[in-house]
Amino acid sequence: MSKNFVSILMGSDSDLPVVEPAFKILEGFEIPYEVKITSAHRTPLVTTNYVKEAEERGCSVFICAAGMAAHLAGAVAAASLKPVIGIPINASLNGLDALLSTVQMPAGIPVATVAIGKAGAKNAAYLAAQMMSIGDIRLMQKLVEERKINAEIVISKDKALQEKLKS
């Protein structure tokens, strides 16, 4: 088995601009990932076969992005016991249909669901990193450092605002 990695699945190539921010986050944490277009509805056997094969190669977490009926994350969760994170895509109805399809999974087939769109893609990558850090102290330290830096940025911006308001 190779090094653990994250598998990012998209229902369509039109999802790529929404999902791309996740790539940068995973790269920043030095987490290997691969990306595939597959469909729960149009290529169900390809999807299932890929999930099984990816698990055998060391996939630790699946991130699945889909719009409209958005059952890609559910189909992956049904085929795997690895964590699955669903990113709802705004393809219709402002993404609410995708959100509900992703979050409303039957008991026993969980999908962690993040926000609709790019913010969700970023949080999916962070959540995958957090999941993988459970057994990886080095990765956990990188996450701790990232949180510290983010806090320092907010504190710095507040300080600048307070100075501006005094003027």
C-alpha cells in the first residue's frame, strides 16, 4: 500500500473551479491527493470500482463535489467505510438541492457535509487534514500552526482598525 492520500471526486468538470481551492490547502499541508470526474448516476460502476481501488492504494478520506441531486458523496459513502466529505455545488436552486441531498443521508451511511461552493471546498480540505492528523503528529502540528497564524492575522487587522478609528 502506498502513502495515504485524499481522493477528490467531482460529478462534472464544471465543478473544478469550485473545488480547486481545496488543492492548494492540501498541498500546503503536504497531503497527497488525486482528482477524478465520476458520476453516481451516469457511471455508478466506475465510481464504485474506483472507490474500492483507491482504498486499496491508501486513500484515507474521500471528498465528493456534486450539484443538483448530488448523490456522489452518498454513493461513495455506501461503497466505503472511509470518511466521506460532501461539497454541495450551486448548479441549481442556489445549491440548496445539492446541500439537502448531501446532508440528508440515511442512518449508518454518514457524509460530513460542508458549505455550498468554494468555502465548502476549503473546509473539506481542512476537515480531511484534521481527520488524517489523528494518527500524524507532524500534520497535527501544521494544523496548530495554521490556526495560530490565522488568529494572528485577525488580531493584527483588529489592531489596525482600532488605530484607524482613533484617528
